[in-house]
Amino acid sequence: MAATRRGFLGATLALGLAAWQPAAAGARVTLSRLQPGVYVARAHNAEVLRANAGAVVPSLVHVTRAGVLVVDPGPHAAWGNALLGAIRALTPQPVRWVVNTHAHPEHVLANAAFAGLRPRPAFLASAATAALMRQRCADCLDHLTAQLGRAAMRGTAIVLPEPALQAGGWLQTGETAWQVQLHAPAHSASDTVLYAPQLRLLCVGGLAYRERVPEMQEASLQGWRHALRQLGALAADTVVATAAGTPAQTLVPTLAYLDALADGIESALAAGHDASHALDAVAAGPFRHWRHFQARHPLNVQRAWRQLEDSWMQGEPPG
């Protein structure tokens, strides 16, 4: 087991076990093995762009004797169909469960590829995520189509999940029991985490990044920090998030970045500085090599400043 973990650390998903490329769609999915029965779809550790066709979500695939679990199937039907083909290359087991961790389109719109399967999988999310998808998905589909082009999004339709996942509950997928955690607000308005203690595996959706500056467009800085502290206390060897890796490669640096934002801004506020000093206040040196730093970090500082300034003015204690 120790040798396997060291190999994972060194290779970082270097082994592609199944690849599928449907000729018409042009999408390609390679599944890499994390441990027996657990795979992750390789994806670009980047922003959604036409150049990567929105393939930026490392979907989790768990093969059990009772069927296959897919978590965050991806951005569109073409990717979902390619993911399904890669699954078929691994196992004849049916896809039984599709979980949406949060309501961001690059994570959920590939539900469409699985909706026509027989038997039809159970599409699952928290009540909050299901409600947000109902409210937003039409607009999100239009927005992603504008970003990626109609050809990339061909065949993509909205498939809404059942509001079946509850905080503190369990999702049983064959022989594996997944503890359900809900964090709201955090990285998004509502984030679902699946934790399999027997596999020492965490699936956290958008809550953790790997050498890429986190997206704070709709985040709660303090809620996100609180969620990461809770997740860091769990016994896990592997984390599947916006990239896959160990907790030290994903949870720890993401929290360090968010803590740097909070600590710098809170110190500046205590010293009586205004928002013009925000960028100077944050000790961002350790994160300058991360992807999208120049474009995203200043926006994150602005958002974090507004949130913490509001809390400061209301006399709330630091997070």
C-alpha cells in the first residue's frame, strides 16, 4: 500500500488505462487508475476555453459489483459520450449513479450523455444544487455554447438531478459507502463532498485546486476556508477535485492561498487601509507560479476585500 501511494505521488496519474474517441464528436477521454476500481478522467487543469472544449473536470469513475458511479460527468454530451465509451472499455457493468457536486456547467451538462441509458442511472445532487441547476442550467447552457461553439455542444440538453443527497447521509454504491457532506456557501452556493473512508478517497468537486488559482466568483471566502479545514481532518490519501492528487497537493495549498487572502486583508483593514492597498496586503509570492495568477488573483483579492470589509464593518470576528 505504501509503495502504491508513493507511486501515485511520483507519477501523478501518469497511467492511462482506457481511452475512447468517438469519431463524430472528436472528444477523447482517458481514464487513469487511482486504486482498484477507482478511475479519474484526465482533464485540462485550466479555465474553460475553446482550445480545451471545456474538458476541465476530472470526472470520478468507481466500478463496483453493483454498477458504476460517475461523479461530475463533464461539460457536454460529446465529453459524456466519450467518458461512457471509456467506461465501457473497462467494464460491462451499467452506470447506476451520476452525482453532481455543484451547479457549475462544466461539471453537470454531460448528464445528457447518460440520460438515455437503460436502465437509466439515478442522477443525484443535494437539494440546493438541484434547485440551483433548475434555476441556472438554461442560462449556463447558452453561456457555455457561446464560449465553446455550437458544434462542441451538439446534443447537450439539460438533465436535472434528484435532490436526494443529504448532509450526514450515506450513498451506498455496491460495496462502497460514501459519506455525504454539504458545504454552503463555500466555493459555490452549495458544494457536495463524497468521502469513502474504506477507500481513503475524497471527491470534493470545486473545493480544491492544484497549482491553479481558485475561482472565487460566487465563493464565500470564510465558508470555503471552513470547509477545507473540515476536509483536511479526514483520513484520505487521494482527493479528486478540479485536479486529482493527494491532500497535500490539493486541500493544503488551496487553504493556504485562501488563508493568505484573509490574513493579508484583515491586517490591512485593522491598520485602517482602504481597498487601494488590497493587492499589496496579500502575501501572494508562493502562488505566483500557479496557472492564471495574473488574471484571476487580482479579482479574488477584490472579492475577498469586499466580503471581509463587510464583516469588519459589522464587527464580526475573523474567520
